[in-house]
Amino acid sequence: MKILTINVNKGGAGKTTLAHNLAEYFALDSKVLLFDFDDSANLTHRYEEFDGIKNTVIKLFDGGVDEPIKLSANLSLYAGSSQVEQLKEQLNSRRRREYLFGKWLGENYDRLESEYDYLVIDTENDEGILTVNALIATDMVLGIAEASKDSVTALGRLKKFVSEINQDFERNITLKFVANKINFAETASKDLLDALESYPEYLGYLPRRTVLANDVALVNQPFNKVDDETYAIVIGLFETIKQELDKAGEDGE
């Protein structure tokens, strides 16, 4: 079982879109459990408006555990919640608060490992306590940058953040980067790719296509809705990410 966390401390990069599409791709032939740590619950809303449900990430931190929402045969979800901000305030007074999610994972590891191949966590655009909990427990962090001002700076901050987590909590988290919303007709996209080519963490790019932001994940859309080039680029990158995740923590990175 491998754990992937998607994070960058910058809004609008496409973090939730990537989490959604990656999880659905993994679920084509693997069992996947999604966690929506963002108080906007945008990932959760890609599937449905789950009003009044108890199967939220809040339960993972307050001692109560409900089964996740079953989205499909291979995909389940611990939903986001509007109470995430209140949860973060409450956690500030908890001892060893950085380890609470890891503690839940440890207590449920045998069950989780028997039921899932991948856990995918969509965090908030921050370096707050829930994000720290996710990173400490993860095998790989995936940073995402769109073609806009300050994107490379945001990835640099993420690299520093992950390095500090590794040092402070004696972890060995793998860090990888992807570019998003790339349009080769625009200077901003070309500049971003030129900058990322110098980073060993860089894996590839996603083209700017509306099909990627659709509520229906790319792999579940009719083939006549997706051009062959876009599909090949996206699926090729997703397979690369999957391969990097599979070896994360096992090759000394």
C-alpha cells in the first residue's frame, strides 16, 4: 500500500483536479481510498453533494471511525467537511498533534493494507496542521504548478517544506513536480517548463484542456470527447507518477 499526498501552497494550480483524475486512473486496476482534507470539499463535490454524512475526515482525528463512502468497485472516499477549520483550531491544543493521522493509519493499517493499494490525499493550499499530518504519513508528495506568476516559487517553498518535514520527523518522503494547464502557444507555459526542466523532481506536464477539469474524470469520459494527443500525454504522465509512487521509500530517494 502506497500513500500519495498532493499539495502546493498556492491556489488555482489544479491540485484537486489532479487528485480526482489520478485516483480514477489508479482505480482502473487497483483499490484506492481518497481523503479530502480541504475545507472547500471540492474533491468530494466532484462526486456528489453529501449532506449530513458522517464519513468525513473529521472522524479520523476525533476518535470516531466510520466506513468511507463507496464511490465505485475500486474507489472509496473519506469526504471533506466544512468543519475542517474548527478541527484545525481544536488540534492546536492536542499533544503530538502532528501524528494524529499517522496514529489512525497505524491503528487501521492491517485492514487498510488488505483493502487498498493506494491512499490519495488532497490537502489544502497551505502548510497547516492537517497538511503536516498528511505529509508525515505519506510516501510521496506531488507538487503541481500552473503557468502563472509565482508558481515556481511555490514549488520551491514546497521543496523546503518537505525537506523540513523529513528532517524534523525523521522521514524519507519522495517529492515530485508536475506542470499543469500548459499551452505551448503562450510564453508563460514555455517559461514554466524551461524553469522546471532544471528540477530533478519534475516528471512532466498536463495540457490545458477543459476535459481535465470535468466532474467526470478523464479515464471515464467517452473517447470521442478526448483527443488522442491529450489522452496519450495525460495517461503517460499518470503512469509515470504511479511508477514513482510504487518505488517511493524503497529506493533511498
